[in-house]
Amino acid sequence: MMLRRLLGTLLATVAVMGPLGACAATPAKPAATAQASVLTEAARVADWQLSHMDNFNYIPTSQFRHDTEAPRDWVQAAFYIGLTAFADASKQPKYADAIIAHGQAEGWGFDHRPRHGDADATGAVWVWAAARSHDPAKLAPVRARFDAVLADPSTVDLGFEAKPPEGGQPYCQARWCWSDALFMAPPVWVALSKETRDPRYLAHADSEFWAATDLLYDKDEHLYFRDSRFIAQRSPAGQKIFWGRGNGWAYAGVARILQDLPKDHPSRPRYEALFKQMSARIITLQGEQGYWPVSLLEPQKTPETSGTGFFVYGLAWGVNHGLLPAAQYRPAVDRGWKALTAAIEPDGKLGWVQRVGAAPDTVGPDDTQLYGVGAFLLAASEVSRLPPAGKR
């Protein structure tokens, strides 16, 4: 209870402190001004979300509010993953403090699902906190969780329809059988391997990532099906169905894997080739407004900020790390970032976030969710590191 009160006090303090005034006031140099503008916009969004972490009534119960309220599940994990990146980029202690307070309140633990990729996701936040504080004790729960998997790895079929005889979650979710999972789980395993210098975690992540990719990645379209149920499905227009955010999850997941993957790892060329292939396809699908469609092969109908945030993050990350040529990819990043900032309301709330789901769906201006904010903060963290437009 004391930790919960501490967290609530800290989040309220964050809300009162407001945006990055110091960065916004930084004078003169164009590069510094551009960076400060990005970080200031991101601070507005981060501060709004942090000030609303104790009450989620703004999310209708019909839109999986119970998932949003779960502090160890994937919805909040995706937000805190974005916040870790923004804490590093902004260098503002209040954001790191909020993350540490959250981890302390949760005992660096996980929910009740021992083998579900969505439940793995929060482990990335714990690994970041352990590395930042040089405190390996924070890793005990995640190591125990992953060691149990290594001791008895699942070999269930990756087909999404397979279910236990008594019903419930598909068997395949004991592994990474849906595109979202490629963001949630393997980056945690790779980061843990880097932090602990234990190669077993990386070996497992590498094997399972490619098992899922071999099933779900369309080698003609260079996009991921959300899960096996979509491979044979077609839209009313006869198109294959590639969910925008589902591909955003996978694409951002590849970037996060590459972030921590050793330069000399045997699979690195394969990850880089996949990343470049997806990047080349993704920029052809951006809508005129700068957003990506909820269904990537269908016409753009409305803004959508969660998939767009993940795509902007991945493209900017690729430019910053020399995998994508700026001349070819920077225009898509700039259009995407402009679109994302246009979706911020005056109080800092991020709108146009497609609700929790597993497929393309409608989205409205008032729709928001923590994973959309997480994607936005990931994007901001990389966009803030780009050189000024016109410089390469």
C-alpha cells in the first residue's frame, strides 16, 4: 500500500510539472530547437498519460478497460516500454522515477499467465530498470519466469485455432503465434540475455521468433498476418488482410531485437534483411495524411496513431542506426511524425488510437489507449535523435 501511495504521489507530481520547459526554452541552434520541439510534444503526451494512471474511466468498459487497468499486462507494459525510451531520450529524471515507482509497486513481477507473450512484455521494463540502477535483484522474477520456460519449452502447434479440450486460450499462445507477440516477448528475452550475459535466453528468442515468422510472414507482400486465421482470409475487396497495428507490433519488435542483438550474432543478417524488406514495403503504404491505414492494403479512411507510431519509430530507428538511407526514408518519418502530433489534443491526450483488438477496426478521434502512447513515445525518442531535415 505504501508503494502504491508513493506511485500515486509521484504520478501527480509529474502531471503538475508539465512538459519539458527546459528543453522548450533552449535557445537558438536549429538542431536543438527541432529536438526540443519533438521532446516537448512527447512530454505533453507522457504527462497526460501519467496523470491518468489511477483512473481509467475515460476508456469504455466495452473497450477492454479491465486489460488497461491490469498493471502487469501488455497494455500498460507497452506504455512503460515507450516511457523507458523517452526517459533515456529526454534525460528528465521524473520519467525514470515514475517507471521505478511502478516496478517497485509491482514487485518486478508478472501476472498469472506463466507462458503468455503478452504477459512477458512488462519484463522489458524490469530489465531496463535493473540496468539503469545496476541492481540485478530486480531481475529475479523475470529470470525465474523464463528459466521455467527453458526447462520445459512448449512444442504446441502455432495454428491459432487449436484449443485445449476444456476451451480457453488457444494452445498456440504458449508460444508466439500472433504478430503482436513479436513485440511483447522476444525483445525481452534478448535484452535479458544482454544484461545477464546468458546466451540461453537469446537462443530461445531467436528460435521462436523465426518459427512464428516462417508461419505468419507473407514473402510476397513483405508483411505479417496477425495470426494463422488470417492467412486464407480476404477483405470484401478481395485483398489479403494485413492489420496495420499488427504489423506495427512486429516491425517495432524487430527494431527492438536489433537494438540489443550482438553485432556478430549469426542471425543478425537475417533480422536486418527482414527489417529492410519490411521498411521498403511500409513506406509504400503510408496514407496522404501521413498515417498508415488500419488495414494496410485498403484505402486510408481515418487517422490511426498506434500503428503509425510504431512505423515512425521503426523507420526513424533504422535511419539513426544506418540501416535505412535517410534520403529514401526520412520523408515518410517526417510525414508520420507530423500526423502523430496533429492527433494530440490541447491537454496532451493522444487520440485516434484503434481500440484493443486483433484485426482492422474503426477508430474515432476520442479513442485512446496506453499502447498508442507507448508507440508515440518510442517514435518521439527516435525522431528526436534525427539530424535536422536537409542534413544527412
